[in-house]
Amino acid sequence: MLLFPLLISLVMVVPGDLVISEIMYNPDGPTLGIDDQYEWIELCNVGTVPLQLDGMMLSDGGNQLFLEAYLLDASSRVVIAADEEAFTGSYGTGITVIPWDGVWTKLSNSSDTLLLYSSTGQVLDELAYSDTWGLAASDTTRSEADGRGSSLEKINLKGTNTEDNWAPSIDWACPDTDPETGDPVCWGTPGSVNSIE
Ligand SMILES: [Ca+2]
Ligand SMILES: [Ca+2]
């Protein structure tokens, strides 16, 4: 019986199996809080076998954060939060937040490239996003994901990381309202199926 988890841990992850599925790169300051505490990244195992995340790395090319041991089931998601205590304070404790070590790979509020590496250094996923992604045609200022409450979500998790496959979350089961406009503020779908998937 002891061999079973060992065999699972030896499954080699390949690009496409584990993807960056959602990011909160610019948390809404008035309702959620500052970037240093409330940024987060969601990963999804879109493969067919459990994947061991131990030793995987997320980086923007500068800071590097290393994932600690966690066996992620197929079709399951986890969240990596800049500040776990702040995250659970806002989103509750029912979401799987996994531990990491190193330095948080800060998510730029303008544009950034987020890289996910396997424990052997292979690039598993690469997301070069921009704050112009999801900008409504009628709005020339900011997208809903750019500090207005929404996260940036991937639409087809097995598709490309191009602008047409990412958009602001539209889940309106929202925990707070914008103090200036009174509109409901959505904080994305960490740990859950994306609202636009
Ligand atoms: Ca940010
Ligand atoms: Ca999600």
C-alpha cells in the first residue's frame, strides 16, 4: 500500500498539465486591500493524474517563490496567496491555499510575465498579461481586473495564454460593494471554476 503514493509522486508533469488559471494582479484597494497582501495566483491541474507541486517555482523573472509539498488532484485547483492570513481573512478558510517559500513574485499592475517552472526547471506555463486585457470597448480607462475588484481569469484552460483567452471575472456573488459607486465588487473565483470558463 505504501508504494501507491510513491508511484504517484514520480509522475512527470509536462507542459499543459498544470496551468495558471486565474490571477489577482491588482486587488481593489478600497474593498479588498493592498497588493502586497491581497495578490494571489490560482493553479489548475488540467491533466488526468495527481501532480506533486513540491519544488515548482513561480517567477516574474525577478522574485522567485517555491511551492512546498502538495499533491494536486486532477481537475483540482489551489491558490498561492501573497499573504495567507490576509487572504483567508477576506475569502474565508474554505479555499485550499498552499504554502510557499522564497519571495513573492509581485504581479505588476501594468504588464508582467509570470512563469511556472517544474521542480526540474522546465517551463510549464507562461502568462504575459497586460492591464489592457479585458478593457471594455466602452471604457478607455481601466479593465475590471485592474484594481476594480475582478480577477483575470482564463477562459479555456487548455487554450493559449493570449488576450482573447483571458478576461476579467464576472462572478457577481460578491462580498462587498464599491464605497464610491455602491456597485457590487467581485473578487474572482479563487479555488473554484472560473466565472467565464
Ligand atoms: Ca499588483
Ligand atoms: Ca477560479
